[in-house]
Amino acid sequence: MVRISGLVPAFNEAQGLAGTLAGIRTAMAVFEARGWAAEAIAHQVGTAIG
């Protein structure tokens, strides 16, 4: 079985992250249609809060 994991680092990406994740979801649907397991993990790094 093929397994695909994608790690998405987010640095002050509040405005652009939704579009990026939408594109990743589209790709994941293609992978899953082929019977591949897929996951995407978005994580916050070095973000300035305040």
C-alpha cells in the first residue's frame, strides 16, 4: 500500500493557508481514488502572535 504524508509549515499564513489546504485536499482525493492512504499535517512555526 502506498502512503503519502504531507507536512505544511505555516508561518503567519492566515490568509493563504485555506487556499493551500484546498489544493492539498484536491490532490489527496486523487491519491485516495487510486487506493493510496494520504494525510496532510499543517503546523504553526515561529508565528508572531499579537
